Amino acid sequence: MDADTKLDAGLDLKKMADLVIEIERLRHEFQPMPDHTMDHLTAACSHLAELVMNTKATTKTDLAAKVRMVAAINANEDSFDVEMIDCLAVCCAEAAAVGRDEFGLSIEGAA
């Protein structure tokens, strides 16, 4: 995985997921807006969401933030993102690892 496809080590996954949620809220709350401005907000949201999804959740807080982010991106009828729905599968796999690592759980059928 390229270094620019996941969050830098010093960045907090939860905060960055929350930032995606906030950008998504701004995109919808302040419509109409100039097309150029919307393009920049959309690009920032998409890029940051990709970085968040490519960064492995290692705690339940990180995992919850990723799931909330996917839900927020898909909460509006005009912004359904199939790629983000696919990311729920990633979250499920990470949930199995977090459950095992944090709580000693063994989730049957989990990788």
C-alpha cells in the first residue's frame, strides 16, 4: 500500500473520520454553492475517506468511527456511495480482529 493511501502515523483515525462526516454535512447543508467549491469539498471528502478506510482500525473507537463515517456518507439519498458500502466488509473483518485483540473473542468464520 502506498504511503499516500493511508493516514500518516501521527493522525488520529477517529478525528479524520469525524472530519469526513463534517465535510459531508457541509456539502449538503450549504447547497446551493458554487460548483468549484463543491468540487473541492467533494474531492477532499473522497480523498480523506479513502485514507481512513485504508488505515486499519485497531481499537473499537477507530472501528466505530469508520462505520459512522460510512453511514454518514450514505445518509443522504443523493450521495449513495457503493465503494463505501463495500468498506463495511472491511470493517467487519477489522471487527473480528479488534474483538480478538481487545476482548479475546473468537468470532467463527472471521479471518
